[in-house]
Amino acid sequence: MAGALSPKGGLFAAIADTDDTRYSAAAQKGRGGTINKELALKKKCVAEIKDRDLVDSVFLVKDKILAMAKNGKPYLTLKLMDKSGEVDAKVWDNADEISTIFDKNDFLHVRAKASVYLGKMQLILSDLKRVPEETVNLADFLPETDRDINLMVEELHAQVASLVDPDLKRLLKSFFEDPELLAQYRVAPAAKGMHHVYLGGLLEHSLAVAKLVDAMTPLYEGLNRDLLIAGALLHDVGKVREMTYLRAFDYSDEGKLIGHITIGVEMLHERITALPGFPVELGMLLKHMLLSHHGQYEYGSPKRPKTMEATILNYLDDLDSKINGIRTHIRKEPDNPSRWTSYHRLYDRYFFKENCLHTEEQEECCEELLEPFAAPIADLDTTPAAPPALAPTAAPVAAPVATPATTPAVAPSAQPAQPAQPAQPAQPAQPRDPAAAARNDARKSFSNNPFAALKK
């Protein structure tokens, strides 16, 4: 084990499968070169790590930073990940030498102790070993969508088939019937850190925006639904080239220098020029939607939205991305006992996690409370209610009218009391239509969770 005391001398040039190739903090501290057997426990994924756990698992190195402590001693800050999430990690001893063992996007077999620091989980590494790529399954280390990607691809093709405009339909077919492009579009993440940060995220996000289009276009007259669907499915298409996602998600050189908006417009222009007779103005409107979908110059849009459809796309894209980003932030902290999340750096705030909807009993209670308001207008009984029966009363006596002194006052004659009208019999309740009842049930569910309609 003497060779493991120093990472120099090509120790990891040829990776062996024994513990002799492992960095050991215990050995670095002069404990006779023995591996800390106390840490040789059951492997854990990131989502399973609890405070004070001893961890013995393989992770992908997402980030690696060699920094200097206040006392002048170097240390390593790592971000390790697998498909269940990511966790911070520290190497405090011999950090400058240990940093030469591995690089970002390498796989590491680590032994560590978990602890919570400033509300966040972190690992203090005691042993680590670089693992050859061919010995791991990459799918175990990259997060992926919870939805079935094949079903989402079917939904994508159904959206394209639903278009009425023949030019937009053939344009979208030229994109999504291209096997090479579709292979990238179906697996790419939607972003590196803001929202839908997982494989299949781009497809999931684009379909969600298309569903929002279908949900709101019936509410407003005169909108071009086909143009909006095309914008929803293509607004982030440039991310297939902006992002790298065969390891930890990052930006390509093209993504850093040009960005997905410009890349997407270039891809759109190439497809349009390959389609004979494509309307120039229609192409211009669609390009404008891609250029302006971030809404403001400071958010990266070269143009601000200047058409109704571009404005709608901007808000629907922002809505879906924020919903996913906030939900992901909340779900990252299942063991956080606070009613508030930790600070979200990108959104610059904390989020309150409670929404008064925790259990099935509470959900049923809410449904009962909302039931009187859930019936559609067409199903309500609009028969005017009968006036209530009045008890017979004596007719009021008119007040005497003052007259000139020369005319004798005459008392007004009392009018006979009008007989009370008999009460009308109550109208029998109309039988409910089964289809209307089903709509009511759906409406009650939607009222409790306005985003439930997005789940299939």
C-alpha cells in the first residue's frame, strides 16, 4: 500500500481493480497505509444519503475546484452526481496532489462521511479511486425525465399531425422526421441549471408549452394556433447543439459563442430555404418568435416580442420553466424539516413549500367545499325561484292629506286588503346528465391542482 501514499508516479495511469489504487486520507495522515474499513458500507445513491451516513459509492464528477483556505492550505471542492441528484464534496488533505488523480467528468469511487452544513448535504471524502469509463453504465449517472420518452415522441408527432396549415406542417415534419435531429431532440436536457435539467427535458418542456397553447387558445379569438404550436416545439431546438449531455451537462463551444436562440434561427432558416414555396412572411413571424421568446434583452433575446403569438410564447415558456424549476428545487430537499426551501440562487429567493394540500383526506375535503361552485353554468337549474308565501296582513291606511282651511277635511277611504297569493310548488330537481357529472369531477380535480392537466 506504500504506493497509494502518493498519487504521483502514474499511479492511476493504468487503473487496477484493487484497493491499492485508491487514495486514502487515513494513509495520507500516516496511519500505516490502511484503508478505513469502517466506510466500506452499502452503496448509496445521492438521493438516499442522510446526515451522518457513511458512503461507499461511485459518482460522476460534475465540478472540480481547487481552492485555498484562509490558513493558506489548499482544499478541493467537488460536485458529485448520479441520476438521482448531486451533492457537494470536500477533500481537505493533500488536495493539490489529489487533484491530479482525476478530472471533471471522470467517475470516482469514493468513501466519505455525510454531514449537513448550512442546510446542505456534503460529503467529507476519506478515500477515492478513479473508475474506468467502460466499467460503468452511463445511464446510472445522468438524471432523466420521469416520463416515457417513446410516448412523448408519439405525442410530438401527434402535435405535428394536428396542424392545419400545410406549410407549417411540412416544416415541422422536416425537423422531426429527420432521424439524426430527432435522436438529439428527444434526449437533450432543456437547460444546464434552471429548469428541466435532465435527459429528455427539452422534449418534455416543449410538449408542455404546446399543451399550454392548446389550453389557452380557445379562450381568445383570432390567434394562430398552428403558429403557436410551431413556436412551442421549435423555440428551444437550438439547444441540441448548445448543450453537451454525454457527461455532466455543460455548454458546447458553439453554445457559449452563439447561443441556442441564434443557433435555432439558423436551423430554422436552413429548413425553410429547403422547402419550395414556403411563405416569406410566415417564416419571418416564426423566426421572430424564436428570437424573442426570452422576452427581454437582458434575458438574452435579440428582439422583444412584437406580435401576439410571440408574446404568448414568451409567457408560456417562462411559466412552464418556472413551475419545473421551483418544483425541482423543493424536491431536492426531502429531509429539510423547514416549511421553507433553502435559498435559490437563480431565482434569488426562498420558497414556501406548503399549499394546504398534503393528504388525500384534505384533498377530498377541498373537493366537498368546492362542489357547490364546480357545476358548469349549463347544468345549473335556472328556473326562477317561487316568491315566498306571505302571511295576510291588514292593508295600510293612507295618511290624511292637508287641505285648505275653506275645504272640510275628508278621511280617505281604506282599500280592502289583497288576498295573499298561494305559494308555488317547488320545481322537481332535474336529473343530472352523466357526461356533465364527469365534467364536474374533472373540474373539481383541476381546481385543486391547476397543473394536473399537464400530467398524462
